[in-house]
Amino acid sequence: MSSLLARALIAWRLELRLLVRHWAYPLLLAAWSAFVIYVFRDQAVISPEAALNRDLGHFSIGISSLAALLLGAAGAGRSQRTRFASLEESYPTGAEVLLGRWLAGVVALLPTQVAAVAIAGRAGPASSLWRGLPTFVLEATITVAFCTAVGWLLVSWLGPRRWVYPLLAGGWLGCLGLPVFLGRRNLGIPGAELLDFMRSDTGSYEELWGRLFEGALPVWFNLFYAGLAALGVALVVARVAARRRRRAPLVPAALALAALVVAAASATAYVQQVRAWEARAVDRGKPRPLPGPGDLATAAVETIDAWEIAVDLTDPASPRFDARFTLRNAGSEPITAATLTLHRDLAITMSSLPYARDGDVLTLTLSEPLAPGATRDLRLAYAGPIWAFIAGFDQTPYPVTFTAADGVRLAHSGGWYPVPGRMLAPPDWSEPTHPPAAFHLAVTVPEGWGVFSNLPATGDTTFASERATWVVLFASPRLRTEQVGASTIVAPEALLPRARALVPDYEALLADLARYFPGPAPKGLTFAVLDTLPGTAAYTPPAGDQPLVIMSGTTPRDLKKYPLNRRYVMGDALAADLWGLAGGAPELPFLFHVVQESLWARHVAGGDPERFRREVTDALGGGQADPAVVALAKIEARRGEDGVRQVIARMIAEQQTLRGLAPAELAAWIEEAGGAR
Amino acid sequence: MEIVIEDLRKYYGAVRALDGVSLHVPGGMFGLLGPNGAGKTTLMRILVTLLAPTSGRVTVGGIDVMREPARVREILGYIPQEFGFYRSLTAYEMLDYIGTMKRIPPRARKRQVEAVLEEVNLTADAKRRIGTYSGGMKQRLGIAQALLGDPALLVVDEPTAGLDPEERIRFRNLLVRISGRRTVLLSTHIVADVEASCTGLAVLRQGRIAFAGTPEELVERARGRVWQLEVEPGEWEAVAARVQVVSSRTVGGRLQLRVVADENPLGRGVPVEPGLEDGYLAVSGTTLREGMLTHV
């Protein structure tokens, strides 16, 4: 070990010792840890990696940044405060002592993250913790290094004055609101979040995708602050070197310049990505006239009766698609061209017909006119990366459809397969995409990757449905499929235990609700816990003969504590699929609503007649009741569940004739159908 | 080790802390005398590379202090006027750290730390935290750190200020003992410190050298100008205004004064043998009068 390194190491060790053995240090750690624990005492943690990459981790790093500013200033001023500076400066040392001492400040602050890691670790599993820990520690180190460097720089320039500390604390507080003030909702400066050195933004981590859809932003962000930290230290070194060596500090100045270039280049790259995404999000997400439910079948004269699509995700960032589909003329006149929608990013490599493209609109020129009702088999091969964005509530652009090396998310309206007509839906539209049709999907993925589609699985990576109205395809190395009894769960690895624990609850509720529907009760369900992005249809038709429930990755762990969530993600989801499996049409929500309300009230009451009455009579809140729901309750009171099942069966059988009935008329119909009149 | 200072100037705006100082220190223990504010500490800080001069040149053993400060630091031991240590460390730990900073190899470092602790008589207290040390012990620890690395030049700035008489004498003796083959530059405003230890000295006054030579030469400057006389207490003010009073004491209700003056004061002074303090006052008094005349 060279003498230089030895001195740096000894200086580091001494400074670390002085810091950690100071009476205030354990107090600082205890206070910081207690604050983190207090703030997150009741907050649900999805997984260790999620916790470290989102609120918990960012909060912990954020408050540590304040400690880093103050500790950096304290460390920088120690020699002068203790009057050791004049001795120290007479020794034949260089920048190595300063660097060692600064680094000790950084290391001394890392234990402030222990509380966050411990809280995250409790959410298990360990694999998730180990996966999230390196990035978390790296980001905490960068933030702490930057703040410590700022503290050093300030004290080096101004001297170890007492007012430096309140100045730093005030500056930190001021910076809390700076990104918001400068950001999209106020001054609208692109990339203003880059100033959020304390990482107060909660981050865009998803258990399934990690931080994939932040793109390269975290890299540029971290490089920017690493560059600034290096710049700060290099400036301090340059200043000290100039004073002590009496010559231009060429090496520190060159390092400072290099650090400045890194920071500036990173900032530029960051802003460029934000701008590019914003531009695409605005483009794809601007308001368009939306077709209403049921209008899809008539939205275009051409329709597709069957798809057979092979998706090759061997190179996930740039997938290849081979689509065979049967086009039918659903209009009354012959057509000579078919208008389809295919995402503009996808490059067509082979087409069985000549084509023209205009943005997302693909026009196939038929070799001969297609008569009304006639069909034609077509083939289209296309490939390439595909990214579609929406603007979040704070105008932050989020990709909802993307193909990346670490995951593929093909949302149902992302235009990843040719859809008849001009698909008017923006990417977050949650209604079905096209009229019911057969759909066969075969996917090739890299080894170890999991695949999910809303279609019933026919193999590990093959899916098929005869009545698909929307199709999504998710593929990720984190995605796992597991069979739990009669049910199938699909979730990121870290969420599997949580999904597994919910299955018995779902199955019990399914059995409870299924008694009221005609036909055999489904055995189990397909239960997917995915992400929090839009891009799946709100109404999720059953996967084959099983209800399909897609739950957000951030849904609370204990649903019993949150009745509204429980009703939405359990009761309503299952009832909707049971309705669909029994033949009920999804586009008649007023009918389904009656069944849904009544069954949920009954489930909540759990056999308590008085509570059931209260739930029904207050179904609309404020003592208001839906007369149709009250009518169905009357049937149950008189004829038990057989009576209700009979009414629901008739309701489904005669659903088209019930279209347009007023609530009172529907109530009368229910009473009549249930034999209450 | 020879120190050569040529036309050294240090200005702080309009204030001339050093104004054309030229001095040759041949080696040995050399005293730098001068009242507070004479520029001693400024000169010391330039010598030990902590401060850059406005102009002039300083070489230590032939090494230019301004051009090669890092090389000067390698042969330097410095005890500033005011200094401190990390209070939570023990003397041994502190010296071990400083030894590393002075680039002493690990094996030699342990031996040297123990040796300097022994030298300054702190071995028994080496494992005590510095925060518990008395002022004298801290001063001795200051010497110990300066001795680490066996520096050829030791620069000591006002070392006895704030020490009690016993500590002062002990400290002075220690300096003499360690001076040995080194050059020791001792800055002080206490003449007795120089008198007891230095082979050469310079007097600095208002940023300029008022005298440079041996202690004996400084004493000679006062020969024939030192008087003892007795005065009434009421006469003291008038006498002090005309001559420099070196000392005074009350004897039988009258004041017995020792003064430096070119002529017999009041015609009733008795010439006495001069000492170093008289020489110092004689030199600085001359300078003072010259300064006053210049202003007139």
C-alpha cells in the first residue's frame, strides 16, 4: 500500500472514529431511525425492494441528506474548531487527508439507512431485499456524498462559522419545495425533478418491472449528483492545493472540470429524456373522440374473426411478431381496402397485401374486393421496439406499453397487434379493444422469464380464447405462475406469497357468490397481481371457464381492513365474471349492478337479517336504496337463494328485453320474476 | 540548517506586517524578539509555509519556501502560538496519527512516538485523553508532535505564553535539550526565554529588523546607557516620559529605577552593567525614537 493511500486510510479512520465516538452521533442515529420508524409504522410494505426503491427508501435518504449537510460542515470545520488546523497544515500532506476525511463523513452517515433496510427486510423475501439493496445503498451513498461535499465546500469557503448550520438547514428546507415550484404544475421547467437531490419524489418503482419504465432517468440522476459531489470535493481540494502548494492546482482543476462535464452531460441527457417522453405522452394521450361501449362492433366495416399471433421475445427490447388473422367485411358494401390500427413504432417486415401507413393507421389494399360477410386470411410480420406513454396526474409521462431488455408490457390498447378500424382509444383507455374473436397467442421468451396474458393459458407460453375482446401480454424475468389448488396465480416473485394467501379468501367468496348464478360453479380462478399502470381493461372477462382477477401491485395486503378495496377487487370482480360466465352481457351495467349490490350486501351481512336490511336500504348512501336491489332482497327473504338464482337466470336470459328499464320498472320486473307479486 | 530571508514583505491592505525583512539565521537556537504586533507570527507562518508573502524570498536549507513548500514541510517541526488537538484522542493516538501525516513508516513511527513522549516526559500520561491535559502538558505535547520525524528545523512561536513560571522554565530547558543539532527558531516577546537559550537573535519592530546578532552584541548596544537611580514617587511620571524604564521597585518609600538612557537621567543616575533586556529596550527604543522623528 502506497504511503499516499495509507495516509488517506488513516485520515479516514480517524475522522470516522471522531464522528462515531462523538456523543451526538448515537443520538443522531437514534433520532433519524426513530423518525423513519414512526413515519412508516403503519404503512404497508409491498416488498423489500419496493420499499427501498419507493417511499420508505426515498424518505430515509431524504432526511439523511440533511444530516449529511450538517455533518459535512462539522467535519470540514473540525480542524479549525479544535485549533489543530495550523499544525495539520504544516505537515507534508496533500489532498489525500481531505479525501479520507470527507469519505469518512459519507460512511458515517450510511447507518442512518439501517432503519429503512430493517423495515423493508421485514416484508420479506430475502431475495427481494438483496436485489433492492445494492441500488438503494448506491443511491443513498450518492446523495450523502453530494450533501457532505456541499457542507465541506461551504465551510471551506466561509470558514467554520456557526451560522453555516442554520444556513444549510434552511437551504435544505427551501429545496424541499423547489422541484414542485419549478416543475410541470407551476413554472413548467422540464426536468425540474433533477433538483430533487433529497429524492422526495416517491419514485416509479413497480414490483414487476423494477424501475424499468423510468428509462435511463435514474442513471442520469445519479450521475448528475455523483458528478456534483465530485465537483464539490475537487473544488475544495483545488482551493487547499492552491494555497498549500502555491501553484495552479492543475490536477484538481482538471478533475473538477471532468466532474462538471459529467454533471452537465447527465443533466442534459435527463432533460432530453423527459422532453422526449413528454412529447410522446402528449401526442398519444391528447383527447380523442371515444366510441361508447358496444360501438366497437360497428366502429369499422372490417372486422377480424380470428388472430393467431406468434410473439418472439428472444430479444425483448425489439420483439418480432408474426400475425395471421382472418379479415371479414362486416359492412353491407364490398370493400377494396381494409383499415387497421398498428402501432407506428412497429416496422412491417412482411405483408401478404400491399399496405400504406399513416401514423398508427395501416391500410391494406385488397387484391380483389371483399364482399359483405366474406373473409380473407392475411399475414403480417412486424418487429421493433414499441413504447407508448400517458401523462400522469402531475403530467409525468409514464410508458404503459413498452418493450425493454428487462421486461415487456403490451397493453391491450397499445396497438401491438392489428386491430380492425381506427383504434381511437388512447393507451390508458380501459374498455375492450375489439369485437369478440378467436385469439391464439404463442410467446417465445428468454429462459427464466414468466408470461401473463388475460387469455386462458393452454401451455406455459401459449394462450387461447374464442371470445377475446382485448389481449394483453406481460413478460418479465420476475413474473411467476403458480398453481394453488384449482386456482392459478400470476405475480412477481416477491408478491407470490401475498397472492397465495389471498386465494382461499377468493375461493370462499367465489363459492359463496356462485350459488346465485345459473350453471356449474367455476372451479378456482385466475388471479394476477401485476402493476399499478393502466393498460388492462377495467372489465376483465373470464379467462376460459375461470374468473379472471387482475389486482394492482399496491393493493393493501390486508383487504379486511379496507372494505371498499375488498369490495372492488374481490366482490365486484368475481360477481362480474360470474355474470359473464353465466352469459350476462357486460354492456348492460345497470342490470349487473343490481345483482352486484344485492350479493355484496348479503355477503357482508353474513346471515344477519337486520344488517342485510341495513346494507340494502342504504346501498346508495344517506339512507337511499335502489328499488331493484330492495326487490331482489325481498325475493331472498321470501324464497331464499333459490328465488334469487331464478331471478338472475331470467335476468340473463331476457337481458336484451330489459334494456332501458327505469329502476322502478326493473324492481317491478324482479318482483314479478321472483314470484313476489 | 541555514535560513536566509531576503527583503520579505507581507501587506494586509494598508497594514505592513512585514516591511522588507532580511535576516540570516546560521543555525542553532535562534531567538526572534519583538513586542506584540511586531510581525513575529507573520514571519513564522511564512517560514512554515502557512502564509504566502507579498514579496521577498525565504530559503530553508537552500529550499525556496515559496516555490517548494511541500519540501520544506518535510524537514519542519512547528509549534504555533495557539494550537489544539482532538480532545477525545489520547496523546499516543494523536502522535501516531501525526506520525502518519509526517510520512514516518509504521515501525519507525511507534519507536519515535514513544521516544518523543519520553523526551517531553509524557510517557506516563500517554494513554490519557488530551482533553484532560493541563496547559503545560499540551505545550509539551506540542513539542512532541513537532519533534516527530526528527525535523532539521523547529519553529516555535510564543511557546511560553500562558504558562506558569515553573512550566515556563521546564519548557525552556526542554527546548535547549532538544535543540542539539537542529536549527530552532524561537519567537517570543519574553527576553528571558531568549537569554536562557539562544545563541543568536533578532529583534523585530513594526515589521522591520531592529537588531540581528548574538545576545552579547545586543547587550553591548546598551553598554553605558543603563542607569540606576532613586526618585520620589511623584517624579516617576516625568522620568518615564523621558527615558525607558526597565524596572522599578520601592525602597524605603522611594522608587529605585533601572532605566535606559543616552545621558545620565536627572544627573543622579549610577551607571550599571547592562543585561539582555536592557539591550532589547535600547534597540527598540532607538527604533521608536527614530520612528517618532520620522513622523514629525
